[in-house]
Amino acid sequence: MDFATLALIALVGILGPLLAWPRRLRLPVVLGELGAGIVLGQTGLRVLDPSDSTFTFLANIGFALVMFVAGSHVPIRDQRLRAGLVTGAARAAAVGVVATGLAVVISHAFGTGHTALYAVLMASSSAALILPIIDSLHLGGPQVLRMLPQVAIADTASIVALPLAIDPKHAGRAALGALAIMACAVALYFALRYIETTGIRKRVHRVSQERQFAIELRVNLAVLFALAALAVRTHVSIMLAGFSFGLAMAAVGEPRRLARQLFAVTEGFFGPLFFVWLGASLDLRDLGRHPSYVVLGALLGAGAVAAHVAMRLTGQPIAIGALTAAQLGVPIAAVTVGTQQHLLRPGEASGLILGALITVAVAVACGGVAARAGWVAEPAS
């Protein structure tokens, strides 16, 4: 990799914001970045080489940062979660049961042996996608409030379960590594809470802001990379390291200045680079050579929507249930890990992304339905 290639990646990364620019479409920014990678990678012109060691390493940094930001956006401190915590947890568990049943059928039909992986994918909900849709449409009311904890619980559980589900043969090793990462995250939470309550962070922040030191950003990056190193050493995806640290930060309360700095670092460079790399790693030609995986993707997308819509039996409106099916982070993580560790069959990775995109399209459409149905937040007095 050279500077010309890096400039090209930064340039094509702009396609994400351009596609997401029209507010009425409400498209995730990552779609354009993935699309740019697909065009320039193995599927298209093959200008970008995803196997380049420098490209891969930079993408892994982006992966860790993207998952950290995703974890920090889980609304752990949101008081609205408490009202519907029991109902949300019960629905998240029920969706998992339905998704598991569907996964058994799909996995058996395609002979992939990925029952656990498909179950996690179909049961997942992406808070990073769903919360912006809720905010942009000003959705609110009891049904939406009961949905928030369901999404938060499903998102967190899916991220934790994915490393175990994608490689069942090494689930024991992955479980020990996951426990080590989560134990570190818990320790970090108490350390961060102590620093916050004693006023140490505010004093450091004041000096850092006055003298332009960016100490908080430096320390948090050091901690994130240390957790990523532990994840690699214990044979766990850096996905869990980033997400766990993000959860710890969300539980304490991420400082606004740090949030802005991390947003700039992640969304300005490392995040787009990761998604371009991921798109470049996908070979959609495999779908032509293995058309059955187009059907697999369609079934996974439809299965995810069906599993969440099934909560209509518990009184959840269909439009709200379909909105909770939106997923992108977990499928992208599954494709990243599966591609790096050669755990997926040719064409299967593209099928997983196709299934995720189906849930995004359904969620965007049903968000509009929910808004037109009157599930909107009351204006502040």
C-alpha cells in the first residue's frame, strides 16, 4: 500500500455520505463505503487488494474503532430503558428462540452447518441503525419505549455470542477469551467511574483542553489497542474488545469532547477505510457461481424480519417489530471474522450482507409506517 492507494480509499469513502445525503431515503452511510469497496475490490476492478497486510491492519484498527463507537451508542444510561426492561428482555429472548428454529431449517437446507451463526444474525438488532431512525422520525410513545431495551439487549447479546457461534469447534477457547475481555471491560468501568466521581477526569480534561493535549483520546486509544491485543492473544475477535470497551464508556458516560474526537478519527478515516476494505474483500461473483447463496441471503433477511415481527403475539405492533429487525453491525462483524479466518464458504459472506441489507430496507420502510401511524414523541413543553 502507498499514499496513492490511501488517497483513493479516502476519496471513494466520500461515496457513503453522498448516498446518505437525501434525508428521505435514510440510507446508512456504510452502504456507499461498502459499494465503493465492491467496485474497486475483488468483485469489480480489483484496484484494491484486501490481502495487503498494511491495508488489513489499518482495516482492523477501523473495525475496533467502529465496534467501540457502536458500544458507546448503546443507551445504557437512558432512563427510558427501565420502563420496558422486563418486556424488552422477554421479547429479545423470544426472538432468539424463534430465530434459532428458523436457523436450524435454513442451515440444514443449505448444508453449511452454521445454525448458531444464522440464529445470532437473525436475532440481532442494531442500535446504531435503529436509534437514528427513531430520532429522525421523532418516534415515541409506550410501544417505542418498550422497544428500546429489547434492541439494546439483543445488540449486546449478539455481539457477545457471535465469536462463539461463528466457530463452534473452538467455542471453549473463544468463551475463555471472551470472559477475559469482559472482565477487563468491567474493571475498566469501575476505573472510569472512580476517575469520573473523584473529579480526576475533569481536571485532566481542563488542562488537556487548555493546552491542546488530547490526553483523553490518547489514553482511550491506548486502552482500546491493549484490549485488541488481548483479544488477538486469546483468539477472540477484536470486535468484542471494541464493543466491550464502548459499553463500559457508555455506562459511565462518554465525555462530549472525547466523543467528538473519536467521531472524527473513526468516521473521518478509519471507519470508511474498514468498510471499503470489507467491500473489497467480498467477491459478489461468487453469488453468480453459487446462486443458492442469493436465496440464503434472502431467507436470512426474511427470517430476521419474521422472527421480530412474531412479537406481534406479545402485543408489539408489526411495524415496530420489523423496525427492531434492522441489522448491519453483527453481519458485517460475522463477514469480517469469517473472511479473515476462512470460516465461510465462497458466496456465503455476500449472502450474509444481502440478508442484512434486506432488514435495513424493511426497517426504513416500517419506520415511516410507524410515524404515519402516530407513534411519535410528544413535543417538549
